[in-house]
Amino acid sequence: MQKHADFAEFTLIEPSADVSTARHGWRAKCLQRLIRLDLPVPPTVALPCDSVRAIAAGQMPDTAKLMGLFGAAPLVSIRPSPENPAWGGPGTVLNVGMNAERHAVLTLSHGAEAADALYLRFVQAFALHVARLDPDMFSAPPGYGALEAALAAYEAETDEPFPQDPARQLAEVLRSMARAWEGTTARLLRAAKGAPAEAALGLVVQGMVQAIGPGLSGSGTIQFVDGVTGAPQITGRFRGQEQAARAEDGASEETLYLVADPRGPALEDVAPGLFAELLRHGRACRERLREEMQIEFVIENGAVKVIDAVRVQRSSRAAVRIAVAMANDGIISREDALLRVEPRALSDLLHFQVDPRVPRDKVGRGIAASPGAATGKIVFTAAAAQASAARDEPCILVRRETAPEDIRGMHASVAVLTERGGMTSHAAVIARGLGLPAIVGASDLRLNGRERTLTGPDGRVFREGDTLTVDGTTGEVLAGSPAMLEPALDDGFRTLLRWADNVRDIGIRANADTPDDARTARMFEAEGIGLCRTEHMFFDEDRLTVMREMIFADTGEDRRVALERLLPMQRADFIALFDIMAGLPVCIRLFDPPLHEFLPHDREGMRELAEALDRPLSEVTRRVEALTEFNPMLGMRGVRLGITVPEIYDMQTRAIFEATVEASRRGAAVVPEIMIPLVSAKREVEIVKTRTDAVAAAVRNETGADFDYRLGVMVETPRAALRAGEIAQHSAFLSFGTNDLTQMTYGLSRDDAGRFMGSYVAQGVYREDPFHMLDEDGVGELLLIGAKRGRETRPDLTVSICGEHGGNPESISFCRAAGFDYVSCSPYRVPVARLAAAHFALLDRAKPQNTAGNRR
């Protein structure tokens, strides 16, 4: 081989050749593997990335020598070979070397029509991709006079005849492809696909196999699994030569199915020997390359040649099924199967998804806040959603932004769409907990609440009752009812997660607010409840009125009377949770939101409340205004409410302890975990603990039953993290609520940040949306400080996170490294968390030294 600078210009790909993905790209390395499997691959030469860079700079290899490697008067193809196939590359150019002399030979051997078609396609490709001529001048289909017209047009536009020297043709194609890779547009496209700025291109030159001849000839692709479901299934295509002779059995070769099909003849029937050979090649790839491959092949005069093979493109559900099947067949290990499935991909299996094979009529887009897809008639109020559900009509709740009073409407809907909000807005958090598809921050859609219309960016107007589809996986709002794929919670899914549980080393709990949430958490095999938000239990119709009576009570005694009516309802909720979790830990957060969230804000709602409470409208209006806070997120909520209105926490802790006694009598002993929200000072914990101990003592005396409980703190304020050492004196556990902690650390509203977050991330102010991806540098440092100081005071302290970051794989990695005991996330994110935790455990094992001090 000639030398170019200090590297080889090109390498003939042979079993022993020095070919690597880093130097020559993925396609070159894949073709070498196929050659090592003794598959019938045509002669192939790899140009390393260094050579391609030199070509782009104008330093050409010896193309005459390169062409000589393929014999006399060859035709070759040139294909891109970047390091990663996802990075794309310039298009393939076929039949390089075609000229008048070669055309004449092919005319004699295959007929004028076939020779003209081959030459014409090469002239067109060369004119468009190399000479960069007007596409309109070179778009004529093969036919009488088309070749002559294309050659004449080329000469007229370039002032020279079409090049006839194969070496020059090859040089021009290589230069064009190398420079196209370096172009601005190509760089931007690669960057969007995650390619580094210095990503390099290799090129592959391969001898052409012509899919023409008197015998069975044609080209096609074949794969052996369905790319959507992952089920074993032969799919692909085979297209015979355009002017095919009749096969010996009389079947036309022009179009053949691969396997027997009632719609027409199949390759399996026409050429069973060739079909069997393709099956052998597929098995060889699966067993020795340890992957399901799509094989590109050409048949020339009854002989098969393998041109290329690529990893089968697959959906998330197919990825799981393929990985588990290959592990069960002993082709890969269980650990390898786990690592082959991206944790976030499991979300696609838990919900309905829009079938990727159907067209999508996009209306608008927003933030993909909760995965899955659902179709329904749009409604604009919670009441309308409940009415729709009562009629058994699926509906999508559309709101500017949701509030706690919308929860009943969300329960009645199949999906949620909001104009405002971010990843941790009310709508996003609740939708993920309910497993509802949700899009938030859809700012390109204009909502008119008065007219009850939704206007898309293209001017289309949708009214209440019109049908839309929310794709919470992609963030797209679609018109109509596209075909859906059902959830895939099959044996493969469960098997993969069982393998994950065998290797992960951090606990996974679920955030569950209702018995239904708890049942979902158990279905996904969460190891307990890490956060039960009790306030969500008060929004049912029968409880909301009693809650409002308590809010309007004038004395502590009146409040206690109202709360006594809520006590049996809360107790029943907790008994149900304890029964469902069957001895697994349940962490119950005491009441957190400000009281005004339980009151109506419009005139009609206040009039109905005045009627229900038998109070003057003016009094109701004054009380609502008095309770409204300028900044409710930082106002009288959480522990502040529990200290100033202690009757609420007294009722809740009594309900918890009475439920503990009842559930323990019926099953395994229950040790409830009680979490105090929004703490910022040790004294707050002391006050709540004193009252909680008193309630526990009273229940023990009344029931004659003994029980234990654990009291802990939800760390949501920076001060609580910094003072964790003294707070831990009275706490059995610290659970970091990263939603509010992020909000307070940044001074950002998690409901409003979506308006500018995209711009901030685009300009590099933040690397990622901190409400979506845990900010390890800032918020993460507070977590590390809090955990360290807390454990210095109390070595047996349990440390966890229960914010929405708990289901984020990167956050799980951080928590493992920090020695956290568990993460807690929405029930539908539990499978993602289980697999992600397994990934990080396996990756740690693969490191030379594992110094992580993980806990379980």
C-alpha cells in the first residue's frame, strides 16, 4: 500500500486486517466481522478517518491503485462509515466506474435497457452529489433517450463531457463526500444527534454486485425480528431486476415477498435454497455478532452476496424482548441484556404509545411531562372532565395550568394538556403519579377559557368536544385518533426487571398518595412508599366540604369537631395503604399545602360554598381573601401550618396510629414513617415530635396495643440541609424533597420557569433544566452536606430523596455514589429506577476499583 503522510491511505478488509471502529468507522468494522463469519461479502476497502480528512483538505490517495484492487473495469460503491451509525453521513454513491466503455460491455451482456438504466442512475447521482447541478435537470426516469439527455445536460452545465476515467470518478466522489461531512449543515445535524465536534468519517469502497442477469437477480433486505414488537418474524423486501426473465417455474422475478404470502409469489417458494442461505446468514449474525441484524443482500444470477448489515432498528418494547430472548438463548449474559436496554425506554412499555408506523398530524408541542399517549375529546374544566367520564367518554383536560382543585378532573381524564408549567409543575407531578400522559408548557397553543377554544400555531381552532391525542412521550399534540400500541408488561418486561433487582444496590420506593397509587406501586414491585402526600386525600367531594368547614372554624374546638369527621376517612385511607403494602415501609407526609388551595376562587364557587356552610357570601369572600397569600409557596404551609393549627397534625397522626393498630392486627406488624414537611429549624421538629408522641401514647392507652413509629423530616429548604446535623437529633430519617429544594436554591418558580428555561439551556446558562435533571453542583452539594452532617449526628440515619428527580437515572447515580439508602419516585417511574440502579451497579463492577460506599 502507498503511504500518505504517516498513515495507510486505504486498507483491504480481510479477516486479519487492522480495522477498528475508532479508525475506520462502524461500517468498516461491521463488514470485517461479516467477512470473518465467512459471509459472501464482495471485495471491500476501508479508507480510515485520517485519509478522509486529508481528502477534504485536497490530498488525494492513489485512486487508480485503489480501483485496481477490484480487478479490470470494476464498478464500485462508496458508503459513509462514521464511528457511530446514528451520526449519519453523506449518501451512498453506486456504480462508480461506469463509463461509455463499460456501458457497451453491459449492453452486450445484459441488454441496452438494463445498461442504460445503470449508467443513467450513476450520471444523475454524480451530477447531483458531486457536480452539485440543478436536480430538475437530472430527474428523468429511465427510458428512451434519457441517458443521452442526461449526458448532454451534464456537458452543457459543466463545459466538459461526463468524466470517463474511473480513477477520476472515484477521486471526485471521495472528495465530495469528505467535504460534505465537514460542511456546516452536516456538523449541525451531527451535533443534534449527540456527535462530538471532532467526529470523523471513514469511507468504504466496495465492489458492485449487479442485480441483473438471466437468472434470479435482485436486491433486498431481510431481518428476523419485528422492529416494533421484537417478536421473531421475517420481514424485509426483495425487488427483482426491472426487466426480469421468467424463472424456471414461471414466477415473475420483478416483485417477490420474502416468505410465503397470499398476495403474491415469495422468495421462499421461488428459491428455497437461496432463502435458506439467508436464514443461515441471519443465524450466524445473531449467534456470533450477538445481535439481531438487518442484512442487505444482492442476488446475481442465483448467487447471494451480502452487501451490508446493520443493527435492527427497534422500539423500546422490541429492545426488551430481544435482549431477554438473547440472554435466555445463552447468546449474551443477563448482565449484558440489562445494559442493552436504556432505562428510560421502559416508560414506553408502561403506557399506550402512538404507533410509529402511522402518520402524525401535529397540532402543537410542549414539554413531554408524563409518558404515554391517549386520545379523547378536549374539555376545559374539571367539572366537564367528570361529566365526560360519567358518560364513559374519554376526555383530555386542557388548562392554562392545573391547581389542586383540578385533581378530580385529572382523575376523570385520560390525559392532561397545559399551556404553562414545567417538569415539576403541579400538572406534571400529579400526571406522572396517576400514570396519565401529560404535556405542559405548550406555549405555542393559545387557550381561550371563556370561548373554550384551543388554537394551534397554524391557525386551526379546536373546540370543546373535538378529538385530540396527547403524546406525552414526544411532547406532541396530534389531531384525531392515530393508531396506538398497547402497553407491553409481558414476561420479558418482568424478567428483565427481576434480573435488575438481583444486581442493584439501592432501594426503590414509590410516591403514592392513594390506595390506587399504592396498588400501582406494588404492581411495579416498589419496595415501599417513600412519600404519601396526605393532602390529596381531601379533594374528594365528601371530604372537601368538611375540610372547608374546618378552615372556616373560629376556634380550636370547632376545628377539632370538623376534623373528627375527617378522622375516620383518613384512618380508612391509611389502613388501605398498609394492607396493600403488606408490611413494606410506608412514609406518610403530614399536611403540606396552604389552606387557601382548598377554597374556591371564583364568584360562583364562593356562592356555592356560602350555601353549603350556611354563611353570608360576604363572610365567605372576606375569609377567602384573608387566607390568600402573596407567595403561598413560602407562606403558612407545611410544618408552619402544623404548629399554628396543631389540630390538623393531631388528627392525622391519630389516624395513622389507629390504622397501624388495625392493620397490624390483620397482618404483619406495621411501623409507619411520619414525615414533617418544609422544616427549617430543629425547634419545629421538637414541637411536632412532642405532640406526636402524646398522640401515640393516647392511642396506645385507648387500644391497649403497642406499636413503633419512625419520625423524620422532608428536607426542602437550604437551611434544613445546612442544619441537618441538629435536625437529625430528633429524626430517624431525612428525605430530600428535591422539587422544592431546587426551587428554593435557585429562587425559581417551578411552575413558571418553563417560560424561559429553554432559552437558558440553549445559551448555556444551565446545562439542563434543574427541575428535570438534578443540579449536582448546587442542589447536589446541599444533599451531600445534609447527608454527611445528619449521619455524623446519627450514624443509623436513613437518607433518601423523594422528589421527582428520584426517577431520573442520572440522579440515581448521584444518590448511589452519595450512599443514600433509597430513592422514591412516581409509581410509573419505578421500573425505570430499578433498571437504572442495576445499570450503575454493573458499570461500577466493571471499573478497576470500586470505591463507592453504597448502602441498601
